[in-house]
Amino acid sequence: MAADVILDVQELRAYYRILKGDVKAVDGVTFQVVRGEILGIAGESGCGKSTLAHTLMLRKPPLTHISGKAVFLGQDIMAMGKEAFRKRRLQDISIIPQYALDALSPTKTIGTFFADLVREHGLPADSAFFERVRERLRFVNLDPEVLDKYPIELSGGMKQRVIMVISTILNPALVIADEITSALDVSSQRFAASLLVELRDKGIIGSAMFITHDLAILYQIADRLLIMYGGHVVETGPVETIVHGPRHPYTQALLSSLPKVGVQIKDQRLEGIKGTPPELLNIGPGCRFRARCPYRTQRCEETPATENISPEHSIACWNYRDIGGEQVG
């Protein structure tokens, strides 16, 4: 399986360094992305999932890489210089950032964005390139005439599709999609999510990390799930395993707060997660979910080790053997 791993992240730490101290938003995160898979990354707001994307792609102060590796196609991108990594962006690894709809300058046509993109990477913005662009636009159900339009002339869903084409036009091996559905209506959300799967299935992209708080979308498109809480990874496994047999108390609580398919509201009481996420400024050791966890014990004052329940299912919880699997959905 090691030969199929295209991204191997080991003990990655990235903190926001502010005057009051270090906000430990990504604190010892370890995971892998396998060639051809869609890895879903989920958790509440503030759990560190978007910071993880920024750590891998767009590190800007006050976000600072503290330690750990992220080996992508044989090279540690955490150790690469800015110029060396810039050459790999979009061609090998790309990101569709959160709030990407606001990233399109209102003074440029869509065609100008594409031309600037390839010129930045030393490639010609010639007729052959724009024929590929038109083909991709048609693939996402957009008329190639949008190349002559300004962003203000497009709907939110159309702009999202344009951004997805821009981010994948150079056929990257890995795409990080960071909350790309959060600003869209429900039908556009489903289309954007399924489009990522189509891009993978057609070989336009190799693999993807899909970051969202919406577990319902991940259940439909992801191969594996990684659940984050308080800057830590608390549970990882195949999507069916996590959704139907979660073992971490946080994962169980997260899934219990969602409506179940085929169950009417009058027949189901949704359970919210009591309490609030931890303050990550200068946070100490221990399980970061312990203040909200109904199963906490004295040992939870220590940071739990990550254990493999099965070859594909791992968990960071001292008490998971006593909790057992809860069938959800």
C-alpha cells in the first residue's frame, strides 16, 4: 500500500503565532492520501481542518509551520522553498480555497484568469491551451462564452465551476477542496461535490481531500473519512465504517446531531453536542474532547495515543474499548 500513498503527513504541527501565544490549530496530525481516493475531512468549525489545508498549501503569517513532514510524491513540501513549491502548485498539487467565489477580480474576464495562470507557470496561453479550457468548461456544463464574461455576470454556482476548472486545468495529482460548497445553494452543493468525483473518475485529477462540516455530502462522495477535533485527528477509517460504526465519542456525537435518511422529524430527536470546542491558545495535554465527553475518566488528562482498531480504522481515545460501536444511520 505504501507505493500507492501520494501524500504522507507525519506529526504535522502548525500554529498561529500571536501576541498572546500559540494557537495550536494543527497539533500532531498524521494521515495519508492514497492514489485515486477522495479523503473526506470533517469536524466542527474551529477544529483545524481548513488550517490543515492552509498549512499544506498557503502558509501565511501568523500561521507558522512548527514541525512535522508532508511528503508529497517523494518530496517533503514542508521543507521546500517558496519558489520551488510555487512551481508545483496547480501542476502537481492544487487547492480550491474556502471563499473562492470572492477571489475572482471583478475587473478581469474569466479568460484573462486562465491566461494569467498558465503564464505564471511558464506555459503558453495559446490556442491549444484554450481549446482544452473550452473542453473543460463544457465538461462542467458551462458555455465557453463565459471566457468573455466578468465574474459579476455569473451566478455563484457558475463561478464555483469556473474556479474548479481553473484549479484543475493542469491535471494535478492532488486537489484540496476547502469548504467549496459552503456558499452555495443545495442543488449547487451536490453538483460541485459530484463534479469532484467525476474529475477523479475521468483521470483529470488524481486524488482529492474534501474538507467540509457537511458529513452528508462526504457520505456520498468520500472513500475514507478523517475526523478532526481541537487540532487533533480523533478517528480515521472507510466512510461506511465511520458512518455506521463510529467508535470515538466525538464522532458518535457529531453523527447523532444529523438527521437520518428516511426518518421523519417527528420520529427523531436530534442531539446537539453539549459544551463548546476548546480554546486552542496555549492548550495543554489531554484529550481535547474530555470536557464535553460523557465517557471521560482520569486518564483523559493525558493525550491519547492513536490505535488501530483494524488495518484501516484508527482512533485516538483511551476508552473506546468500553464504549463500543454505535450504529448510526
